[in-house]
Amino acid sequence: MLGYIVRRVLATIPVMAIVALFVFSLLYIAPGDPAVVIAGDQASLEDIERIRKGLGLDRPFLVRFAEWSLHVVRGDLGKSMFTGLPVTELIGQRIEPTLSLMVVTLILAVVVAVPMGVVAAWRAGSWLDRGFMAFAVAGFSVPVFVVGYLLAYVFALELDWLPVQGYTPLSRGLWPWLENLILPSIALGFVYIALIARITRATMLEVLSQDYIRTARAKGLGERAILFLHALKNAAVPIVTVIGIGVALLIGGAVVTESVFAIPGLGRLTIDAIVRRDYPVIQGIVLMFSFVYVLVNLMVDLIYTALDPRIRY
Amino acid sequence: MNLHTHDAAQPGFAIAAELPDILPPVRERRGVWGFVWRHPTLSIGLAILGVMLLIAIFAPWLGTVDPTALAPVKRTREPGAEFWFGSDAYGRDIYSRVLYGARISLGVGFSVAILASALGLVIGLVSGYLRRVDGIVMRVMDGVMSVPPILLAISLMALTRASVQNVILAITIAEFPRVARLVRGVVLSLREQPYVEAAITAGTSTPRIIVRHILPNTMAPLCVQATYICGSAMIIESILSFIGAGTPPTTPSWGNIMADGRTLWQVKPYIIFFPAIFLSLSVLGINLLGDGLRDALDPRMAKRL
């Protein structure tokens, strides 16, 4: 068991190296000359040359990549071209709101979506099932910021139940913190709920048709115990996989949700960096989130072995 | 000898008496309505998408004005007789912008779907069939897929000029590894099939096996995947434009119209509302089409999802 975990953890190192190489090479993949684009239309030749030097585009790719990876390994993601501050410091200042938003959304989505999928599978073909699945299709079709504005308009502006925008740090109390996160996490969780509910329903349908479920029914076990203990446990692996994969949706969606609800997190940092064409900041954020994503899926793999002892690689 | 005519009965052949109608006749629905009856999801999706396509094609003749014409005097007018969907902060007609926006948004969606499918198909076929390159190609695909698609598109857009072509390229790069993975999976299971082994034994050349025996069987899942990519690309385009990393701000794409309404949303929510409805409906149509296609092409999956 321990040997497997160690092997699995070590296996993520080459994955991270490939991710880092890919994120780094974006500078070279992008069509056109990034230095000219970043400098903008009013830039002089000296400006362009300075930016090219700053990005290291004047030196060979491999040399520059080796240098950059050494810095990344030491936890140095470079400096902002606009403020001159280290990117890690900028990320550190903004990480709390984003992390809060993502964790609250994750919990909310799992708590809502899994029972939804289970009930839909249990009553497959009923109006409840159709309603849930119609909601799931809608969830895939409405962009996160549209849901966000809709929720903010109805529940904050019209009904005045919750604050419209903003963020309160957790250190100022649990409720003020949560109050500001309810609407954003519902908006952000919309697609995620749709995704998890659909997979839960599909796997549960398969599991519920198996013999041991019939046995459980035959011996007089209650429906709730059958659904949530016997069936859900065996449907868990695909569901956990999708929860892991869906974190990519959360990361991308968080950038937009923060913009709608004026949350001063990494999304705001990203958008400011886009406006200023501050590429080192964007690169740092993308790299950090990609690593987070790889680590989340590492955790998912490790959870597998706890859920299904047969799984060994 | 004509066996089908009863009157010319041969000696020794008994003619069966006509069976009485025990079973009620199966009412077979034919034509367009029969298709709609058998594939309701697919039909609704096609209908929505069809309407959006017509809107995109006939935008200039649907009572629109120049979608980029500024009229500061008439800015932020509520929806009414002059401006059906209202006017934005520069006095531009939102109705016209939304209708012309259909061209950009659908154009981006379709282009990405076609490009990503083609690229993913080629890479998936090669990688699934040639073991030597498979390892390397799939590790690279894993690397690309580890970067959340929206962030990948954002960073590419930060490095290039804002243009519709670059948005299409950026979203394609973010989406094609999923197609490659899918195609590779199908190829891996197909190459173990007896008929492929038979073709190999018969001495069929590798390119011919790929084109004649493998490729046709990847088409069904590929079509389904392409529709989902189209929907996802339209959403990513709107998100990119919304946060200022997409098509040039003057281009009337649905994301850009909504980005224009961002600062005014508390007082003039209709600026965001109308493009949002069109975008959501279009993506819904595409997703329904995808679900319908999947059900029609793979009836076993239909029961599950």
C-alpha cells in the first residue's frame, strides 16, 4: 500500500515536468511575435527589445527553459512586468478568496449533485428524473457569468437577501465570509453539479441493475440503505473521477465568477494581468493552477485504492 | 418461373390462407414527423440550431442597422420600438449586435469543432495504431490536458493579437487533446477486433487498414464529441471576450456585447440579458443535438446517460 502511494506520487513528477514544459513553450507556440504584441501599438523598438530580453526570447529555448525550471523548482515564478513584484507574492496575496470560493463550491456541488444523481437513477424515467436531467443539460449550456448575473439580480438586487458583490476574509467571522460566497458558489457550481449529477445517475443505473442489489432488496433491506450504502459505494469510482476532472471547470470558472461578484482573488489578478499584458503573472497563475489540477487528480487516484481495494497499478 | 404469383400455383404447393389480423397494425411513422417522433432530442436541437443559423445568415435582412454605428445621444435606451433590445452605452443597437453576433459566435463554435476534430482524429489514429509514437504523444496530450482549457486559451490570447482567428486557434489548442484521447481509445479497441486481424493477415497495408477499417468506426463517437466541442467553444469564446481576452472589443460577438454591459448590469441588465439568452439557447441546441446523436448512434449508451 505504502509502496503504491510512493510510486504514484513519484509518477506525478514527470507529469508536472511535461506540464511545465508545455506552459513554458506557450511563449513560442503563440503565432506572431509575443514581444511586439505585449509591447502594444505605441511601443518603440527599444521597448520591444527590452520586453524580448525580459521574457528571455533573445536566448535559445532550451537554455531559457532550463533556467526557468530551476527557478520554478525553487519556488520563483518570476517578476511582474508591471509592478516588479515577485509573482509568488502576488499570488499569495490573492489566493484566499479564490481558494475559499473553490472549496465552498466543491462541497456544495458534491452535496447537491450526488443525491440528485442517485434519486434520478432510483426513479429513472419519472418526471423527477427528467426534471433533474433537463436541469443538467441546461447547466452545460448557460455560461457561468450569466448564471452569476441572474442570481445576483434576483437574490441580491431584487430580493435583497444576500450581498451583491465583494468578499469578507474568513478571519472576520464564518457567516460574513460564507454570506458573500453563497451566490458565487452556486453560479460557479452550476456546470459542476450538472456534470457530477449526470455521471452519478449513469453509474448508479448500471449498479442498480446488478444481482447483489436484488439480493439486498430480497432480504428486505430498506431502500435508503440499498441506494446510499450498497449501490453508491460501488458507483463511487467514476463519480470521484469526474469530481477530479471537473476541478478544471472550477478553476476556469473561478476567474470569471470573481469578475462578476467583484471578488479580489486570482481571477481579478488574471484579468488585470490580461489588460496590462503582464505575461509573467499569467504564466505563473496558469502554472500554479495546472499543478493544483495534477495534484487533485493524484489525490483522486489515491482515493481509488481506498474505495476499491482491487485497484492496483 | 414466377413464384410470387398465387394464381399460377404449382402442383404440390399449398397456398396458405391469409392470416387474420390478430396483431394491431404497427403504426409506422414516416417522413419528417416520424423522425421527430423517434428522435425528439435530436430534432429539438436541430431546430434551435437551424433557427440560429438562419439568423446568422440573414442578419442583414432582419430589420438590423449597422451593429457598430455609434449614437451617443441615444445611449442606454430601454428596449422599445426604436431599439427592440435597447441600446448600449455607446448608443449601438443591441438587437443588431446580437443578430450579427450570431455569425461570430457560431462561426467560432463550428470552426473550433471542425479544426479540433480533424487534428484530434489524425493524432488519435496515428497514436492508437503506431505503438512507437503512442507513449510520447499521449504524455504530451496529458500535459496539455492538465492545463484548464480556459486558462490555456487566456494565456495564448495574452500572447497574440486579439482577432477571431486567434481565438479559434487558442480554443482549438485547448480542446483537441480530448478528441485525440477519444479517437485513440476507439482505435485501441478496434485493432483487437477479428476483422482487423483478418485484414492484417490478408496482407492489407497499414494506411489502408487505418483508412478503410478503422476510420469509419471512429466517425460516430467523433461526431458526438464534435458537437460538444462546438458548444464548449462558444462558451469559452464568450468567457474570453467577457474578460477582455477574446475577439477585438469592436467585433459584435455575444461575449463582447455582454462585456460592454458589465459595468452597467445593475441598472441596465438587458444589455447582458439578450445576448445571454441567444448564447444559452444556441449552446443548449448544440448540446441537445449531441445527446440526440449519441442516443441515435449508440443505443446502448442511450439507456445509461
